[in-house]
Amino acid sequence: MNHPGASLIVVWGLTLVSSGFFILCDSLSANWAKVGSRLSLAVVIVLSPTAYLLFGLLAGKVNLAIAGSLVNLMIMIGAVLVGLFYFKEKLTSLQWLGIAFAALAILTLSLSARK
């Protein structure tokens, strides 16, 4: 018999790991586009299928609407963090407000993350 908490751990693990793969691929794609790094492009080509495989496993555990929303919101927040700290981009106050709403959306969606 599976422990109910184990299922939640698997869901959050898949959410975080698949989001991490998507964020990494997005960041490497941007790096390739900005500086022409062919190594970045090669890594994206290799890792992208893994990101989608992990997302598929997640979608098998929770509703697609929840899985897609959680992963895409985390990708957005991850992309912002990479933009800020790696690419040294700046955000406006309104953009920060949008990020706060995204964080609230993640919290709200996670409360009903079971299928």
C-alpha cells in the first residue's frame, strides 16, 4: 500500500525536476542565441526530450491543467531568475508584481495537485 505522502513527494519531485530541465534548456537556448555557443545548443538537443518525458510522467499523476500550470509558472520564475542573475537583466515594479502573482498561483494550484 502506498503512503499518501509518497505520492505527493513524487508529484513535487517530477514538477521540480521537469521544471528544472525546461529552465536549463531555455537558459542554454538563450545562451546559444546571444553568444553563439554551439555547446549550449548541443546540450539543449540532448536534454529537451528528457524534460518532456518527465512532464509526461507528471501529467500521468495529476490533471494536465494542474501539471501544465505548475511547470509553466515555475519555468517563468526560473527564467526570470536566470535573466536577473546570469544575463544581468532588469525588471520593472509591474513585472515583479506579476512574479508575485505567479508565486501565488503556484501555491493555489498546488493545494489541489491530486488527480
